[in-house]
Amino acid sequence: MNIQQLEYIVALDVHRHFVKAAQSCGISQPTLSTLITRLEEELDIVIFDRSSHPIKPTEIGEKLIAQAKVTLFHLSQFRELALNERQSNTGQLRLGVIPTVAPYILPPLFNEMHKSHAQIDLIVSEQQTHIIVEQLKKAELDMAILATPLNIEGILEIPLYYEKFLAYVSPKEELHQESEIQSHLMPTDHLWVLKEGHCMRNQIFNFCDAKSAYSNIYEAGSINTLVGIVDINGGYTVIPELHYPLLTAQQQQNVRPLSSPTPVREISLIIREDYVRQTLVNSLVNSVKAIIPEHMIDPRLKKFAIKL
């Protein structure tokens, strides 16, 4: 067994095709097939079901491939340490972002990274929190930007910024007459929220009127959709602070601050505790700082660089 064989089974799992996997590894298809077969013979285990189309791992093969990914991740960390990669600011950065953050930071983040760190290849995956965390644990992602705290063993949280929640209220509603809405008294009988799986949904229910009936809650897949639904159908929803600039001037008239207390969410960069590329982390953090309003940035980031 050698490292190349682990790389080959991971490549075959990704492409599910011997020729494409071989091309991605820069070797011939017969060489790839032979080395994977030798690994299976050495372990006395069938890793891939070659009778399926496309090819897929066996049940035990999936477990071995998952372990291979982690092993290759740790090997890359070892190599980076040996080559003083801590100071490296080049290469690939695989970033996960949740859907309720992505629309606000990704467009300017791509621009800022290209402008300030063109030598970094930013590859972004937009997924819900539980999927991103699993990908991070499996070393399929390098970093992620999520709502925290998560308090997950082996995961390091670096707070980036704090974002207020705002009420978006239809002019048809009595709440529209209020200049400010007390968050704990906000009823849920005409509330539109994100569907199950979005962490922002639970955060909203944590501060809304718990005594109000939930029978008329309506669910949507994105904040843009929620705003559109309110515009046409009435009711109200809750939007993050960074969504406000995306509203039209007319829509901004429907926004009301929430108070008593003001609900705020913490947005953090999360990495594995064994991640070592400190310069790469700071490059991303500095780019986020450049695109987020200063009053929202975590005070510690204004003074100190990240040290791993």
C-alpha cells in the first residue's frame, strides 16, 4: 500500500470512471486500474463494484475511501509543515458558506480575493450547516463561514462579524405602523420563515413571541423569496442586516428595527483544529474585513491577526 494508491481510489470515487480518474491523476487508465486492483488484493477487500454503471464503491469501500481522504489531508498538512507552508499564501482554498450568508459576502469576496490575493484559487461550496461540518471533518473543505456558536469537538471557531436581524413588514400589517418592534413580542401568525434545515429559522423562533400560535407559518427557500412573498401576500419576515442594501428604496420603507433585546447572529470562520495554513486563513479573514461594514466586525479582528 502506498500514498498514490490512496489518491487513486479517492480520484475514482470522485469521477466514478476509470479513464476520467486516470486523467485527473496524470496516469494511464491501465496503470490506475492495476494499482487499485493490487490494493484490493493486498487488503483482501473489494473497494469498487465494477459491475455498476457508473462504477461505485462497495459499502466497505466507502469507509476506506473516507479514511483515505482524512489520511491524505493529514499527509498534506505534514508536507506543508515540512515545507514551511505556514507562510505560504498560494494554492487552493476550498470554502463552505451557508445560504443565508452567501448572497451578501460571496460576490464582493470573489472580487476582493482576486484583487488582493490573485495567487489563491478560491473554490466555494454553498451548503447547509450540517453538510458543511461533515465535509470539514472529512477534509473535503479547508474552511467555512457559518452562524455560530457550534461547539463541535475538533472544530475551531473564529468570529468574523455580528449581524442584526431586522423585520420586513408588509404595509398591510398593523406592525407596519410601528417605528420599532420588540423582538420578543413579534407574533408568528403572519410570519414567513425559511424552511427546515436553515439555522436562521431556529434563531428567529428563539426571539419571536413563543405564546403566539404557529399554525399560519409559511416556509420558503431563500430570503429573497420571503421578501417577495411579503410584498405580494402581506405578513412579515425577518432579514439579516446585510440584506437591507439589496432592497429597493420602496422596500427599505418596510424595514423595522427589532429591539428588547436586539437579536444578533454571530458569523464565524470555522476550521479544523489541526489546520496549519495560518497565512491563508488571514488572507481570507482580511478579505472579509474589507467587504463587511466596520461596525459589524469582531473587535479582536480589528486589532490582531489570527494565530494558529
